[in-house]
Amino acid sequence: MGKVLWHATISLDGFIAGPHDAMEWVFEHAGPNPAAERVTAETGALLVGRRSYDVARMVPAGIPQFVLTHRTPDATPEGVTFLSGEVMYAVSAALAAAGKKDLVVLGANVAKQCLSAGLVDEILVHVAPLLLGEGLPFYRRAGSAMQLEPLEVSQAGAVTNLRFRVKKRATNSERP
């Protein structure tokens, strides 16, 4: 079984989307990036929040995508499964589909739910050389801090890649 990886591109000031869910800046900073290419090669399934799905509207060919939502659409594109309910159920279903490869989590809300449930193994962020000033923050949660162990730092063009292992707390539940 693969690991659960939260994967995101952020601005230097910590936003994953600009005002009104603006995401075009992400693609302006996309380019050849061995860290991102490795994630793509190791991904067996995606778990995406509904907001991220609605904004991106992308379905990578051959990679099952699970969308955790309270609002299921009338029509479902091929390769996409809409789930509602507990995040542990969604992670379990997506991990099963991923087989021995990794489950990649996209979206701030679903990632926060996964982190709170102790389900995320690693976090990979690509830091773009850009200050957005406002938008959707990468992570915001009142309460206890989340401890991370640095695993890798690399650079691809103007983008800095930071990979961390999430230090598990004894109070977190086991992964499905």
C-alpha cells in the first residue's frame, strides 16, 4: 500500500488559490520539475475536495479520482467517483483504488480533514516566487500545531520544492 501525500503549489505568502479561487498563477510557474514528475509517476489515485474539483475540472487520464463532497453532481465524468461521508471512508476507498501506489490529496479542506484524522503521511509543496496577498490559505486550523520532519528540499527553475513527513501523534487514529 502506498502513502497518503498532500500535494500543493503555494505562493510564498501561503495561499493555494488567489482571490475568487484564481489558479492561473500556478500554471505560470509550472514547468519541468523532477519532484512533481516523481509524484505523477507514483500516484495511483487522487482524493480531491469538491471546491478543488470545481475550480480545476481536470481528470488525469488513467488515474482514478475521488471527490469528497456533500453535493454530488447529476453527471459524473469517467474516472471520477463522488463520495460523501467521513474522510476515513474516502481515504480507504481511494487507497484501495491506488493499489501499491500513492494516494495524492488535493485541496485545502479535504487535506485538513485528512491531517486532523491522522491520515496524511507526507506533504509536498511547490513554493512559487509570488506574493498573492489574499486568497485561500494552504493550511489554517486553530488548536495544536502539526509537527513535520523535513525530508527533501530541491529547486526546479524558480520553484522551491519542500517535502515533509507528518509526525504522527499518539492520539491519532490508525490509517484505514
